[in-house]
Amino acid sequence: MTSPFEQTIANALNSVNPQRVLEGTVTNAIIQAGFDLVGFNKVVGLNGEVGEVNVEIINAIIEVRN
């Protein structure tokens, strides 16, 4: 995994929260498919009031749901 988000993704993969593990797994698959990651678990709005972007690549925002 070569990404500026490497530690955050590793934390997600090692989480006790199954949703976070799934987000990390999907993100790894996207990176391995050759897409450049722009964002991972990025909060949107002041203190996340708008929500969170699970995975962001140049042309898409991906919502991961369990």
C-alpha cells in the first residue's frame, strides 16, 4: 500500500468496528486496482455536521455500507 492515507487505512483494517474494517478493505481494493486515492474517511462540514466521505478518488465518491 503506497498512500498518504496508509496509517489511517491500517487503523481502519485493525478496528473492532466492522464498518471501519469494511471501509479499509474497500479502500485497499480501490488502491490495488490502480486508482489514486484523494480522501479516506474525510469529515465534511464543521465537526462533520454534513457527514463523512468514506472513499474519494478523482472522479468518484464511494459510500461504503455494511
